[in-house]
Amino acid sequence: MDSSICLSFGAHMNAGPQSIVGLLTSANQRMVIPVYQRAYSWDEEQCRQLWDDIVAVGRRSSGTHFTGSVVMVLGGEYSASGVNKLLIIDGQQRITTLSLLIAAMAEFAREYPDKLTHVSYEEIIDSGYLVLKYKKGEDHYRLTLSQGDERTLCSVVDHLENPDVEIVSESHRIVDNLALFRTWLSNIDDPNVVWDGIQRLEIVAITLAQGQDNPQLIFESMNSTGKDLSTADLVRNFVLMGLPMDEQEDLYANYWRKIEETLGADSYDEVFDEFLRNWLTVINAPTSIVARDVYRLFKRHVMDNGYDKPGQMADLLKEIRRYAGHYACITAGACEDKMLRVLLARIQKLDVSVVNPLLMSFFEDYVDDALSHDDFASMLRTTESYLFRRSVCDVATNSLNKFFSSVIARLNAVRDDGGNIREAYEAILLGEEGTARRMPSDAEFERALRTRDCYAFKRGFYLLTTLENSWHAKDPLDFSGGAFSIEHIMPQNALASAEWREMLGDDCERVYEELINTLGNLTLTAYNSELSDAPFAEKKAHLKGGFDQDYLVISKELHDLDVWDEDAIRGRAERLAERALEVWPFPELNAEVVASYKPVKKAEPAMKSMTFRAVCTMAEIAPGAELVASEGDRAVVATVTDDYGIRLFNGDVLNSPSRAATRMKELVTGKYVAANGWRYWRVGESGPLLYDVRAKCLAEVTNPDLKSLFWDGFYDYCAERQDFVSAYADPSGRAENNGWYATFGLGMRGVHATAYFAQRDGWVGVNLWFTDASLYEGLVARREEVEALLANLGGKISWREPSEKTRELQVRLDTDVSPEHWDELYGWLVTGLLRMRAAAKMLRVESDDAADGDRSENDALRESSETGNRGPARQLVESDFDEPGILIKISNVSPSEMSAQELYDRIRGNWRVSFTRACNAKLAFGVLGGRIVEVYRIDEWLPAGYGEAEGPEDGRYQFVGYLASNELRKRYKGRLVVDLFQGQNPIRYVGGA
């Protein structure tokens, strides 16, 4: 192993290679996992990797194996018995797992001394691998864990020393992994190689001096565990790591542990990561937060608001705990109010998680008394209606995260102005009419309910059960137990029955095809198998589960019918759709009210982007200036500090006006009430509000984020243009763009389209940019046709010479690019990009297979997989394979629950497969239950994640393709894989969930 290590975190830090045995057997030293570290979390996968590494090095005659780093903080404090305590801040998972393996080996050595001859039970105990033999209490244990793991590991050691002591099972990970090692030791041919391997394990031991080195920086940079750190781990360490031990333990016990309990300890990491992203979305609205930015933005929030100052971290944890309570009410049914709990549960059944930040903001307004109970309940009903109507009408949800974040910001402004939040919310939703964010009207909703396939609809069961319970809302039925399922009144095999064909009439095939899965033909039953495919009269009269005996209201009208034909089905669909309009109502507001809440587009950044320090500097609010507010019948005063904090009368100093206002209210009233400090404080007794001072500052500042704002608006505009989305896909989910151009893929190698916003020089433009010389020459050859296509854009058309290294066709429009003209520029750019796409398609030579398929659907699939900024990708040629080269198994996901687009995205996947082997594949299959459900023609391969912010994933690829020809789809769809390949797969890689 290379022992030359260069680290630069602190002058007091020692780093170097060390054997793991040396660490585990150091005299008078024990290792402690601090409270901010995550619980023990390694599972079989990580244990197996460590076991395999140990066995591999143990079988060799010489050499060592490097197994990562261990970072420790040396406190310099000794216990009364002379034992020094090392805090482990990285490497605890590995150290704990090795301790469990050594415990299992000690047991094995005691029971089978003739098999394990390289070490004895006594040597393991006496050498101090697990215990400091002659020490008492905590000092007896070599390793002390945190949280719920401590008692279990200590009991493992106690049981080893005294088999009469039972192992405490609080930590199932510890118990399970100990059992794994016991099993593996029993099954290995020579257990001595395991012990030999442990002796040859080496680590980089990094020891820090307490109070002199920054353990947080080293933790973030050096973490090398076998299981990735979650955001929860990083945040917990950031909050607690740098504090004195007694303060760590106090904050953990009084706040952090309660947050864990609120969110649910069993799924804590996953739930906390999502909760934290949602919380940051609420407090940063209208900015939408992506997962990769959560930790960075969390740290910025802490520092910008002074939570990192001594004694302030408790305030942050109070805020997080409060929002964690909101989140648990929304996602885990923890709300004590029965009405709100039921409404929230109905929203959660829709499985649209992007709405959760919006619901959290509702909760915050509710607990702050800015929303009444009735208004809160009404807003939840409206939210359910909005989401469900869009789902029924197949309106895409991929831009709702940004939309909901903007709604939070707009409602915050209404609240701060003392307006009607419920009315504003309804007006905002109704104001999106005609856009991709619209709430479908009664007419659109009712039409979709009557005509769509409600059986394959993944919310079909929710639709029917909610309709049923709407007739007896005070005594709802519980449909969650799995006893009920969707029943076809006209059965799915109706055309195989003479009785059913006769009842459906002469045009029975058409009636069947049009109505079999529609709302009018569906009901609920707990006796699906009993009713089966029987004639209508038998299904009615069946003693068990028959419609005549059915107590469900949704089936009530079937009692009185003798015929179930087209008229009956359509009539029932109309009546159920009318009922749905009542269950999921459309808000009623007059047009004037809706118009009054429509935002005026501004080029200004969000008000909150300007900090209190910046306002003080620009407005010349000097240190020592007084901020005055009214609290009840008294005036309260705070002072601006030298570093632009706000000092309250009790000495507390806070960096944020809102935190200062909230704290002042708490000091005066004894209650915690969140307050908007910008509208709370005045500069001097009769001076302006901070809000007005900040607005004046913003009006005078040159906006450095103008380009970012332009592209954000452009992407949202594009998302509302269905012609653009069909051609280029929805760009609204793209990362922030503060450059002067944006690129868009065309589904062709060697050429892409670009939109330009030249703010400084005053022009916008579109172009085609070619890396393939032959393609560019082909377009130049059709110059007259192309220029005729582009002529009415009104800009200057320019061509580069084909011999130049840069090959470009551009249309440039010199114009006023100030914000009041942006909507016009957006329209021009979209038209220009669509014309450029049309020009590029002149060069596209469609294959015979693709020409046979559905081109509109294929184009949509193709364009959805373009990154807009692709790297080199090999164009596939005819391979030597006679059969398709890839199968992808989708387990536990019914294709009937996915759109064609979702299925394609799932299939093209992220493949861990060599590029050479991948390029031999011609077709991709989607497989469910061993049967092929869809067939795609692979056109080319790209690195997975190429063009995205985090970059391509090493060794993973995704394909770009089309639906295969109709002939190929007919040949393969529905076939069993085993029939095609006899269990063999030319490229044996399986992806999907």
C-alpha cells in the first residue's frame, strides 16, 4: 500500500497507515461513537464485501489489504481508571462490523478449537479486541455505540463472556449481522484464513486534536464507508459535531431524537432526506430544491441566519421539529384532527409527492392562525380536486414542483399583506387556465371520466372507493384491507359468451371495445372470483356477492336492471361522472377575483434574496440604529450591531429580521409565533418598514441573475407550448441556467439546436450547430428551401462555410431584450427552434422499420430521451444477432399503470454493461412476469446522465430508440422469454425495479 498521504485540514492532525489490529488492541484506549453519528446500518451486502476482502487477503501468503479510513477525535481526557476516549467520526460502520466478526470468531474458537487453530478464545479476550479485561463500567468495552445500538453491542460482548446473559435485540442489524458471520464461519472450509485476513487489514488512521482541527470538513471529505451517507447523516453531523459533548447530548435528547421519533425511526434516513428537501423548498420558495443541493442549501440556511452562533442551534432544531410534525401529519397520518387526517390521507393516496411542500406551508399557516380550520380543510379539498382532475385528464405532472413552489411564495405574500389565503389559492389555480398547470374544467373532467379506460387507470380503485364513500361520508368503509377489487359488470370475456353477445346486440364487438373498461361498466366487489364471467342475471342473483345482495351504493342501481347493454353502461357512466363533479368540485370564483391575483411579471430577483446586511449597507442603516415594532400596546426596540445582527433587549443577537421578530414575540408573549420581520420592524420610531427599505434597494440594484430569470421564464413558457413539448420535451425541470444560451437535442447525431439570449449586445437567436460535416453539407445543398422556411422569422440568416471548423446555421434578431419584452422574445425563440427542427428533419432518413411504426409516438419517445448536450455516442449498425440483444425485467410494476412514455423511460434505463456489448444489441424488450410487453428498436447508446448537472455515471449507459415496427411488435409482444431463448439471454443484464 502507498503510505504517502497528503492531507491539509489542520496542522494538528496526524494521518498514516495502521493495522486494524493495532487500533483494536491499543492499551487503555476505547472507541466511542458520538450521538451525532448515524445508527449502525450495514446490511448483508456490505458485510459480504468485507468478508470477501478478508478471506481473499487471508488466503494469500503475504501482503495487506487497505480497507478505508478511520477518523478519530482525541479528546485528551482520561477516565478515573486511566482510559482515554477516542471519538470515531468516520469509519464506525466498518469498526462495528469487524467487532461483530471478531465476536463470532471468539465464539467459534471456544466451541471448535480444533478447527480455528490460529487464535483462541482466550487470546481474543485477553488481547483486548473487544474488552479492556480489567476495567469496569463503560471502560470495560472497547467500542461503545450510540443511540439504540449501544445496549445490543454491549450485550453481545457480555454474552460472549457469560453465555447466561441474553443478547438484547434492540438493534436488529447487529443481531442479524452477528448471525451472518456465525453462519459463514460454520460453512467456510478453513476458518483460519478469516483470522489471518483480519491481521492483514490496514486503514488510514486520522487523529484530530479536540478544538484544534475541524472534524466537519474532514468528515465530509474523508467519509469512505461501504454504505453512502444520507443527507440525514450529513445534517445531523453538521448540527451536532462541533459542539461540546454535553451540548451535543442535550440537543440530541431534547430535539434531534424527537425529530427522529416524529419522522419514524425505522425508515428514518429515507424519510428524513425527503422531508428536508421539502422543508427547504418551503423556506426557499419560489426556488424548487433538487436532492443534490439539499445539504449545501441547509448549511447556507444555517449560516445566513446565524444558527451556527453559540447557543442558537436549538432555535434551528425547534423549527425543524415543528415542520417535521407537519410532514408526519401529511405523509404518515399523524394528524390528531380527524377531518384533516382523512383529507390528507385522500391526497396521499394520489401519490403526488411534489405537493407535500405546499401542504407543509398550509400547515405552517394553520398553526400560526393565519388560516382557519375551515379554510385549511377547504384548501385540502381543492388540492385533492386539482390533483385528481389532472390525473383523470392525463395532464402531465412533471412541472408541478416548480409551480407549487411558486404558489407557496405567492401565498406567503398574501399572508404577509393580511389577505385571504384560501381565496388567493383558488384564484391562483384558476388563473392557470390554458396552461400546462391548469385545473381541468367540469366539462373536461366529466368527458374524461365517461370515456377513458378506468380499469387500467392506476387511480381507478381510488376513484371507485371514494365515490362509494361519498354517499355515506360519516360512516366510510375501509377498503385498505385488500378484500375488495374492481369488478367488470360486463365481463372481460363477454364476447366468448352467447348470452352476453345477445344482450349487447348486433354491434356487440364495438360495444365491448368501447365500453369494457369505462367507468359505467366498473364497480367494486369482494367476490370477484365468484361473479367471474357469468351472465348478467346470474351475477345479480348470486347468493354471495351478487349485485342484488350488494350493500354498496355504487352498485345499487344494478338491482333494478334486467339488461346490461350500451345504453345502461353509458347512462351509469353519466350519473357517476355527475357525482364525481360533486366529490371533486371546481372552485367558484368570479373572473375579477381571479384576475386580481394574477402576478405582474417582474425582472427582479426574489425579495428574500437580499439579506439584512445588504439592506443595511445600501440604505446606510448604521450600527447602533434602532429598530422599533409594536407588540400589543407597547413599543419594543432592538439595535443593529456592528456586524449587522439585531440585538434584542435580553441580549440575544439574531441575523434575520424574521428570527428577531419571532424571538421578540416569544419574549414578550411567552408564545412561539412565527413572524415576518421585514413587515414587523421599522427603522426608528416613525421610520419606514424594513420591507419598504428593502424594496427600494431592490429597485436600485442591477440584477446579476437576469439571465437565470430569463431562462427560467423561457423554460416555463416552453412547458406551456404543447408543440414545443412534443418536439423537444418539457424543459421546465432543467437546472438553473445563468449563461447566454440553451441547447436542445434533435434526436439526430451530429447536430443540435441552440437558443441565444445576448443581454449585453441586445439580440436573441436560434441556430443549428453541426459536428457532422456531411450533415451540414447536406443542409447547405438545400439552402433555398431552408431559407424559405426561416424567412418569416424576421431575423438575419447566416451560414458558416462548410470548410470552416465551426458549422452553423443561425437566425439572429436584434431587438430590445428588456424584461417587459420577454414574453414576445419567448414566442419568437420557440417559433425559431421549431423551424430549426423542421430544417434538420429534412436531413433525417427514416429506416423502413421506423416508417412502419407510429411516427408521432416514436418522435415523442425519441425526443424525450435527448439530453440537449450529448457526448460522443456510437451509431448502431446491423449486428450479427438474429434475436434481440437485451431483456429488461420490470418486477411488481404493471405496464397498465404506466403511460407509454413512462414505460419507455423505464426500459431504456441505466445499464451497467460494457459499451461494446451494448452496441451489439438491436432491440430492447420490456418484460413482466416472463412475458414481453413492449419492443423498442435501439438507435444509439449514450452515457447515463450525460448532459445533466452531476454528469455521466461511470460504466452505465442508456439507449435512445423508437418503438419497433408493427411487424416486430406483433412478432414478440405477449411471447414468453423462455420460448424465445430457452432461458438464455444474449446479453444477460436485468434492470428495473
